[in-house]
Amino acid sequence: MDWGTLMNQTWLSPVVRDTEVTRAARRKSSHKKVAFPLAQDDTPGTSTTPARPLLRQTPGSLLKQTFTPRSALRNPDVSAILGTGSRTPRFVNTPCTKGSLSMNLDDSDWTNSLYPSPLSGLVDTSFTEDVSMSALMLKEDDPGEAASLSLFPEFLQSYLRHASTAVFDLLEDYEALCQDKVSMLQKMVLRSAPGQQKSSKTVSITWLLQQEMVTWRLITSLYRYNTLIHIDVHSTAYELSEKAVMEQFFQKDSMVRQSQLVVDWLESIAKDEIGDFSDNIEYYAKSVYWENTLHTLKLRRNQSSGGFSRPLVTELDPDAPIRQKRPLADLDREDDSRLLKNLFNLIRAGMTDEAQRLCKRCGQAWRAATLEGWKLYHDPNINGGGELQSVEGNPHRSVWKVCCWRMAEEEQFNKYERAIYAALSGNLKQLLPVCESWEDTVWAYFRVMVDTLVEQEICSSGLGSEELEELPRKFLETNWTLEKVFEELQATESKKVLDATEEHYHVIQKFVILEDLDGLLEEFSDWLGRSTALPAHLLRFMSHLVLFYRSLGMQLKEEVCVDVLKAYISLLVKEKQVDLIAFYVSHLPADMAVPQYAQFLEEVTETEQRKHCLELATQAGLDVAAITKTVVETIRERDTNEFAHHDLTPALDTATTVEDQQKIDVIDWLVFDPAQRAEALKQSNAIMRKFLASKKHDAAKMVFTKVPEDSMREIYHQWEEQGMDTPLPAEEENAIREHLCIRAYLEAHEAFNEWFKHMNCPPVKPTAPAQAKFTEKVAYEMKEAEYKMEYENWQGRLGALTEDVKERIYNVLLFVDGGWMVDVREDAEEDSERAHQMTLLRRLCLPMMSFLLLTVLQRTERHQESLRLADIIASDQHRLYEVFSKEELHKFLQKMRESSLLLLDKGLDPLGYEIQP
């Protein structure tokens, strides 16, 4: 790569600078208003660049001479790193004062001072947008939070929209999403009443999203650059110059590259805060400087000296106030103070070109010249060649740097003037006093570190000059590292900066800069373990940061990543972000994803919503069958009550509780997919076993009706579609048989209930009136005839119901192929709990069915048939006697005795046969 061509800039060399400065000083400020007008010889190449110029082959931070010290309006480095050729990212002008972003969100009253002058950051919006925003603010108790909730689905859509290889486009999209939301929230703050609680919450969220936005910018910068850097050191000794040494140094030293990227990033944040600087000029920007002092001196010269008691400078060269130790006019001193503060802010934002143009516009072209001496010297003609090229940089840079250092140390100068030259010369001690925020302080350290490292490299290459020896030895000998910067930060005397180091996003930014992912994840784990809930947007950021690092194939602490995702999933469940949950669950390990999504589905009750959730799970690649099975089993197993032996009376069924209804409805999860019909049968059988044991027959019936009627046919059909010629698996076949057993039992119980109801509702025989008149007798006879007809009908229906219930109960008692609730296939996988429950159900239900049948037969005076029941129970073929307890057998024999006595009363033998003479 031709570094010389890419590094070439259009700055004028120091040799011709004087003419340019003189010409600029004479110009009048009558031009059309722009940010800062170009001087006559200024070229478009030095004008203010967009926030993000397009990235070429190599990031801009190495393609400039902005290293000793840093000054970055021309192609701001972080913008070059973050930009791509495929899109034009958007920046928001964040209209807050410098330093406001470092205030502690948790325990300081910073929200009222975050936006002292927010109008400069706004852009025009449509009437529709205004109306929508106003409506939102009227409806919501917390409009900022409500408006920011859209970031949750937007982040997921962005993730899905970008391929796994386009991770940096994805990060840019994240930043743009945050930026758009910040812009909207700032407008909402403007429209709310001052001090309103709604506004305070919105400001808090805005601050969080601003921090998230710049954090994505930092991550994009660092990781994109690491993927693009190419080491290509090929310069020979005779080609070396300060610029060439710097180029090679940045290619071979990763720490200085990383540090410069951090400087660029911090300057981009400051540039966002400055906004449209031309709308915020608070001083008289005219081509003649110190015009009030000049006017006063003219008045004194033209008038008598009386009345002018205050001494002023008598000369107006730049050094006059210091040399004469006399002040300027008050208005000029105020203008100078504001100018110097804004110049420092421009340099802090990497906008040195704008700072120089501002100086020229204010008639201080000499000051603009002092801001230009940092450029590294390079003479492309030293190797000969046909065409003469311009010399770059400052051949006397060392002298200039020593002068800047001394100016920074001079206490007579304004603190911002000292800070300007401290930043240019690497004087950290004089730079820190004006750094009010965490961002400012970190910028100061990293800028000085880059400056020092470059100077050390130039000196070690043999190009250092004797003048640099006048700088303090500590400056040239400091052993800077990334870790040392943050150690120094922890030792700062500024409580405001120290508090800011504990803020969540600043901690994240620190570990991102240090590339210490283990340390970052340890912090995540610590935050998640605290009792205080993390902000929702911070959890979203943490989750997507984990997904980003995973996409790069980086080694992470998996257990912490899982905890972060689980915490975010819990938040989404709480916020009812139903459409998002499945995606994040799919990024958990398989053994965790199934129970996690199942836990969420437990609270979903509406049928259509359940279908939708399963569709989302399918799209996310989750094991839907395992999830639905887990949902059912989890709810089913909440009932820890053991099977209880119910009494033998045909009492009313136990009422269905809310918990029972939940168990009933859970079967719906298994019937959406026909492929799960076998599982639906197994799980419904398990639930009904519990209900039958508790005499909750109505609940069992409701479960039974949940299973589609064609389930058994569907199971056989699916088996045949698989091309299987063998019988069904034993588990499925046994489940089908159990389902039929329960069906027979429920039908028998329903038949008995109908019989019992009919039996106890016979027609009422009319009572004959005493001493009735003729008409009353006629009416009675008609009622009696009607009664006889109704009784005959009742008797006929009773007989039919008796036959029906008798048949259905015998279907249970004499269930084919081994008996009721007995598996036919013994080669199934052993399920001891199921086998135990089925054995208990036989002991609970079969005796009860027998007693119900006895009740039917005895109440209908079919005593001989009731005695035959004893033969069936005692039969070795069916072995029903084995399911009776001693008490039940005793009671059964007592019932037999009653029937026999009744038969004897009718003149029959105890078994109901006629007695032979």
C-alpha cells in the first residue's frame, strides 16, 4: 500500500504560512454564513468532513499525521473506521453540555442538568410525527420508557436481517437504532414541562441509550480495525522521516493503534455533543480581534488622558498582555475566555481544522498558526525523482512542542489556553484540570499516551532533536500501557470522575478497550447477582454483546453468557415481548432451552397465542415436541398428592379446582401437531389417572374430550407412513389400550349417574282427595291415569338404563385381554410410577364399579343377577377378588347376604332358584 499517497494532505508548509495568515487576518467577515468560512487558500480537503467518511482499505486513524498530538477534523478517525461503503450511518447531535454524560445515573440528581440547551440538536419533523409523539406523551405514565420499548423488537429484526458474516454492518445498525431513539426522546424532553416526573424518567433512558450508542461505536471501531489491519513495513533507512517512522510504528505496535482508536472514539463523542457549532457562537466573531481594547486606545489617543484611570495594554500584538503585564478591555477578556473555551472544545472533539478557521474568523490568525505545528515532518524529495513535491509537516516541530509545553505551564494564561497547548504538547498535568467528565479524562490520558509513545519511537529511531530534551524526562520515559491508564483513572482526585468509573457503560467500555472479555463477563455476573434489577436496555445490550462475541468465535465464559441471556429472557417474559422470546431461548444450551421456553409457555392460556408461540419456537429451531412435553409434565407433576383410597359410596364428584383446570388445558399444547398424538395420549392418561384416583370424574372427562377422536387412527397412520411393517412400539400400544380403559370407565360412570338420576326421580303418585266432589274425583282419575302412563314410561326407561349401565360396568370389570388397566405389551420401557398408579387404580376403581353395579341390581330388585356377580368376582379367570381389600370383601358379602334374604322372603332359595318340593 502506498502510505505516502494516502497520508498526503493539503496543509500549507510552515515556509508559506505567514503570507496565508496575513491574508486571512485582513479578510472581512462578509461571507455567506457557514460553519466557519474557508480562508482564500483553504482547500476543500481541509473542510469539515461528514461524521462518517467512507472507509477505504485502511482505517483513517493511520492515514493522517494526527498522532503527535492528536487533532482530527480532517477525516475523523473513528468515523473512517466505523463507516462503510454500503450505507451512510446517521449521527445525532447530542445537545448536552460537556461532562454531563459522566454523572452517576443511580445516585445523583443529574437529570435536571443534562439538557441546558437542547434546541441545537433537533431536526425538523413532520406534522404526523409530532401528533404521534404528543399522543404518546398524553397516554403514557412514562412516555420515554414506552417509546423506547420498540428497541427490543428492532434489535432482533436487525440481528436477523444481517448475515453472520456482516457483523460490523449489524453493529452500525445497532448504533443507528439507538441514535434514532435518542433523537426522538430528546424531542419528548423538550415537549414536557420542566421538572415533570415523566421528563426525568425520559432523560434517564436517553442517557442510557446515548451511552449504549457510543459503546456500539467503540466496539465497531476496535474490532473492525483489527480485521482490516495489514502489516507491511517496507521502508528502508534512507527513506526514514518522522512521518515514515510514525507509519511503521503504527503498523507494528498494536497498543498504539488501539490507543489512537480510543482517542478517535472519544473525540467523535465530543463532536456529537458540539452539534452545529455555528449556531452556538457566543462571542463577536469578527476579523479584528480585541476591538474593544483598540477602540479604547483610540479614544485615549484622541482625547486627553483624564478620566482613564484604568491601565490597559498599549500594544496589540499577541504577547502584549503578558509582556506588559497589563489587561485588555473587559469585553475583550470575556470574548477571549469564551473563544478559548470553545477552541478547547473543538480540539477535544478532534476538530482542529475548525478551531483554526474559527481563529482566523475572529482575527487571530496567529493563534491558528500555533495550532498547526504538530505535523510530523516529511520531505518526499529526499530520494530524488522527476517531479518536485511539496514538503509536509513542521521541520522545527521539536521547538514548537517545547514552546507549547512552556505555555501550558505558564500560570498567567487562561486555563483553557493552557489546556489547548497541553493537549498539543502532551502535558497531562495541565490538561486534566479542565477535564470534567469520564470521557474527557480518558481522552486526556490516551491522547498523551499516544503522543508520548510516538515521541519515544521517533527518538529511538535517531530522528529526535536536542530541543526535546528540554521536556521533562517523565514525559519521554513514562512506560504507558492500557491498564496503566485505567489505574491512574482510579486514583483521580475528581469525585465526579471517580463515581463515573463505576457506571455500567463506562465499566463495559473499559473492558472493551482492554480486550478483557473475562473481566467483562465477571462484571456481568456480579451485576446479575445483585439484588438491584438492571435497566432493561442494559440487559438488552448485554445480551446482544454476548451474541456478537459469539459470532466472532471468541472464547467466553459460557455460564455467564447463559445467565445474561436467561436474565434478558425473563425480562422479555415480564414485558410480554412474546414474539422475541423464542429467538433468545434458542441461543441457550439445548438442555436449558427446553425448560426455559416451557416455563414461559406455562403462562400462555389463549389458544391462538399458544399456536403462535409454537410457530415461533419452530422458526427459532427449538425442539417443540420436547418443550410441549415439558410444559405438560411440569404442570402435571405439581400435584404431589398420592393416590388415596376413596370411599365406596356413590357420593358426588369432587369439584374441579383452578389448578385442575390448568392441568386440563395443558393438553392443548400436545394436540396442535398431529405428530404428537401419541404423546398427547400418554400425558392425558397420566392426568386422568390422578383425577380418577381423586374421584374427579368431571375433570377426567374434560381431559378426555381434549384428545381428538381420531388420535388413535392418526397414530397408526403416522406409523404406516414411516414404512414400518412391525407393530406399534409397546409404549404407544399400551397408551392406546389405557386410553380405551379410561374411556370404558368414564362411560360406565356416566351411565350410572344417568341411571341414578332417573332412579331417584320417579313420577309422583297423585293423592286421592277426601270427601271429593264429582269434579275433583274426575280430575283425580285423570291424574292417576296420567301417572300410570308416566310410570310405565319411567319403568321402561329405567329398564333400558339398567341394562345399559350393567353392560358398561361389565365392560370395565371384564375388560378384554387381561383386564382393565392392564398392559398387553410387556416389552415396553419400564415406567414404575405408571405401573404403580395403574395397579392402585384397579384397586380403587374396580371394587367401586362392583358396588355401583350391586346398587343398580338391588335397587331394581335383580337380586339373582347380583348373586351372579359374586361368581364373576370369585372367578379365577378374571381374578377380580385380588383387587378387593378385606373390608371391601366383607362389605360385598354383606350385600350378597341382603340379596339372599330378600330372595328367601320371596319363597326362593338363597341363590334365587325355586325351592323344589
